[in-house]
Amino acid sequence: MKIGIIGAGAAGMMAAATIAENSQGGADVFLIEKNAEIGKKVEITGGGRCNVTTGLRDDKEVLKKYPRGANFLKLAMHNFSPEDVFKWVASHGVPLKIEDDMRVFPKSNDGKDITKLFGEIFEKKKVNVLLKHNVAEVGIRNEKFYTKLLDGQNIVFDFLLLTTGGNAYSHTGSTGDGYNFAKALGHRITQLSPSLHAFSFTEKYVKDLAGISFTNANLKIKGEKSYEFNGPFLFTHKGITGPAVFALSSMAAHEKFDNGETSLFIDFFPEKKYEEVFEDLNRGISENPKKEFINVFRTFVPKALAEMMCELAEVGKKKCPEISKKDLNKLTEFLKNMKFNISGKTPSEEFVTAGGVDLRNVDAKTMESKICPNLYFAGEILDIDGFTGGFNLQSAWATGRLAGENITKKIK
């Protein structure tokens, strides 16, 4: 049996390894990749360390990290959970570690160890790895899949698995070719948008806040729809970035932010009510009657942010006794509900596409197409995406594993 896997990212590598290790020699596996190496995108996650998966062990909690595709993922995740991924990678000679933020990395902090692991499996099991091979076309003839390569080759397969990734960031080779292949074979593609990005603001003064970070804040987008998330973030020269921002951008991936009409609100003290913050400020004034108010306010937020808020509230160099109730309400509003206008999305280190092959076209139990027998999908080509923190690689490993196992069952 001849099996073709197009795309040597996380899902493609895991599927190829699964088939090669479990088919007992009954499969001739071809892993086709346009890049000069396998797992290019896998290696660069986590700043080059490869954020293999998440340290979370409760499947229900893990599935909450997927704005799209969580229900579809249930079976794949149960079949090959983050703990299973951890054990599988470790059993293949790459020890892993769980960091304080629950991200999982190789103990070596080198993402190349993960791709090397797969390379060794492919060499040992004689997987046909075709690098620098671009697939131009796929189709069906006589109940078999033909693939036409740009170099003129034509290869016919009994089974075909599409693991070509998304199209948000083309420099990793994920250019969305798989969507065209899927459509050619009768499948619907949902709306596509970049996810896990930063936000830029229209307010020019944000550049003066660059480098200021918060370990926990509430971020809320208010536009046609509302979204909110609590977590850490960082001001940049153009806007904000960080884990909470990535999560919020994932939730709102299909929203348009290029007209400056959508607002983002920041609550710098989400653990306190408005009245509590007001009273804290008032107490600071009462306890420091001789100080300039700005010096008291700096104890609440970093200096640059304090100065910017005081300027916007027009309190200038007022002494504490000169601060009115109206001034306090303005400043409390800034601390609890600071408004910025979003001017656009800013690419980050993450590389994820929201949208993909319509999940209604795919069997969640097997990853096989409901439209085209013996055609499978796995990874980011599907309409599945998660938050930052190893969740996107985890879904790729899980769906690739399930596809590989079910192809193996058919060829035994």
C-alpha cells in the first residue's frame, strides 16, 4: 500500500512516524515537503526551543484553550493527550521539562532535537522523505490519488493525508496550498485569518509606554462583538503583545481591526472593584498631604504610565490636597477601564491560521474525509486553532496520530 503525506510539519511527521512504527512493513510511506528540511515550523516555536505541548493534564482544561475545534478534538485529544505526547517524545530519546508557565520544552532547549527524533525514525523505518518537492495538483483516478509535482513527477497513492498547515506566515512554507487541494477534492474551506497576533493602537503616545508589562490584567475588546481575557501583557512601541493579547486575538481572529473603530479596554486591577481602587487612591492622598499627586500615583502603576494618565486627566503637578473627586474618578477610570483604539494586527513570533477545512467534512473519530474515502486531514489545515503555550502543536500531534493509526488499521 502506498501512502502519501503532503506536509512534514508536526501533524505530517507524527502521522508518518505512527504508520512507519505500526504497519509492520505493510506500508510504503511518502512524506512530501516543499522545504529543504522537515519540521521547519516546529523547530522555531517557543523562540527556537520548540514548545512541544502543554503541561496541563486535564483534557477538559486543555480543550478550553481552543476557540475553534474544541469539540471536534475531544476524541483525538483523549487518544493522544499532552501526557501521552510527553511520554512518547521522552521514550524516543528526547527528555522534556515543564516550566512554571506550563509550557513544555526539550531539556536541551533546542527545537532541533524534536525534528532529529523524527528524522531518525524515518531513516530507520525507511520512510520516503521527499524534500524540496512542491505538489502542484492532486486528484482521483480509478479510486486512487494522483499527485502531480512541479518537477514533473506523478505519484499515485492508495491513501492520501493532507497536513500542509495554514497560510498566515508564508516564510515557514505554510502557504495554504492544502486548501486548494482540499477544495479540488470537494471540501469546504472556512474563513481564514491570522491568529495569535499583537495589536497596534491609533494612540501615538503608546510608544512612550513600550516595555511596561503587567503580570495580570483584564483585556476586553468592544466592537460588533465583545471578547475578554485575563493574563499577562506588554506594551510595545505600537500597541500591546503577550500571552493575554495572543489569547484575545485568537478569540477575535475573524474580526476586522483596520478602521480604528474597535476599542480595547484594559483593567490594570482586575482583582479589585472600581470602588476599591477609588478608595485606595483617596487613601494615598490622605496619607501624603504634602506630596505632588504624581509621586503617589506612581506607586499604583509604572512611572511612564502614571505620567501619561495624569497628563490625560489634566492633573499636572497638583498637590494631593488639590485633587478633586472628579480627578479621582477620571484616574480610577483609567486604572479600571483604560481605552485604546485598535488600528490593526501586528505579526508576532507565533504562526497560526484560524479557519481551514470545514470540520463537518471530516470524521472526528478517524480524521478521514466524509466526502472522499481514504483521504485524511490533520493539523493546522483543519479549522482548529488554540492559544499560545503548546496547544497548536498538541492538536497537530493528536490529529496526526489519530490519522496515522486509522490509516494503519486499514492497511493491516
